[in-house]
Amino acid sequence: MGKEEIEKQLDALISGEIEELTIHKEDFLIFRECWIKHPQKKAIVGYAKRGGDVEYHFQPHENESKLE
């Protein structure tokens, strides 16, 4: 997965188009680069899975909106 695709997937996650985003271990460094720069990174929560994959969900804080 490339940087542009990951950025699109992050936007889809935040907008609610998708409920989860699975990042495979080989794509993690590219994902991390996009995630670090994202203004809502604190609301993008990941859970490790077996095999090195991470499943991310959007969990906004009470005082944050999806469109910030």
C-alpha cells in the first residue's frame, strides 16, 4: 500500500466510510509517517493482531468532531 492510498484510507476511516483499517506489518512504516502528520492521530486507535498486523479504528474524544 502506498502513501496516497493510506491517506485515503485514513480519511475514509475518519469520515465513517469504513469502520476499521487493517495495516499489514510491511506497510506499517508508511502508515506511521501518514499517521504522525494527521491532525486527529490521537483518535485513530490501533489494536495489534497476530502476525504483526494492526487494526485501526476511529474513536473521537467527546469534544472532537469527525470533521476537525
